[in-house]
Amino acid sequence: VRKGMVLVDERLKPVASWEFDADIAILTHSTTIQPRYQAVIHCEIIRQAIRSTQ
């Protein structure tokens, strides 16, 4: 087990995802948001670089 990994009960049947849909709110710098914009998403214990597609 390495830093950032999470142990999950196999009965939950976890799956990996490369893509997901999200509704986001831009609080600052709304003029810099364009297709392929890169940012960091924080979701509970996950901190991951993302790239928007739209």
C-alpha cells in the first residue's frame, strides 16, 4: 500500500474511471476557462489533475 491508495471492500465492486461528467462552478478567473483547460480536482481524499473536454 502506497500513499494515496485506498483499501476498499471487494463487495463494493470498485471500478476505475478515465472519464466522468461533472457540474462545476468557476469562482475566479472565468475568462481563462476554455476547452482542454487543466486544473486539479479535489474529491474527498483524491487530488488529481484533470483536463476539460468542453
